[in-house]
Amino acid sequence: MAPSLKAAPTCAPADEKHDLRPVEGRAADEELALLTKAVGHPARVQILRLLVRRDSCICGDIVDELPLAQSTVSQHLKVLKEAGLIRGEIDGPRIGYCIEPRTLRRLKALVGGL
């Protein structure tokens, strides 16, 4: 691991409550469309895979892993965060990103309901 990865802030514990919302119906369809749109770019899928493998990762480390400019990575992180798939924790001048497990589980359940 790169030295900055060891110093990355750790995100607060995720909500582990079970999601009992239905996986079918209008609201579920709209939620599925929103989430799949957020993962509808290969770079965002790569970011999610990276964050699933790590507790937390700062933006600079994500930039180091992808062949994209920092501003492009930041835009992809913004889309994922707005969809609720990731969280960002501010640690001084840095932001540590981590996966939002409950939303990722929800996405899996919605896709599984197809």
C-alpha cells in the first residue's frame, strides 16, 4: 500500500440495519434507475470496486489508481456520493471516501429483483 493509504481517515461505522423496503413497484423502479445511472460509467464502477476493497481512501489515492485527472475523479465521486453509494468524511484538508454498505446492498437487492 502507498503511505498515504495507511494515513487515510476511516469512515464512521455504517448503518447495519436490514432494509425491508420492497424491491418491486414504482418507488423501487425509480430508486433502481437512480442507482444504476450512478454506476453507469466504468470509472465509477472502478471507484466502487476500489472502495469495497479498502476501509477508506482519500481522493488522491483514487486518482493514483485511475487514468483520469483529479477533477474528473472528483466529479465521479460527487455522482456516487449524491446517489448515496459512498460517504465522504472530512479529515483536515483531505476527504476520505468509503463505500456506503447499506446502499450497495440495496442496489444488489434491486438488481436481484429483476
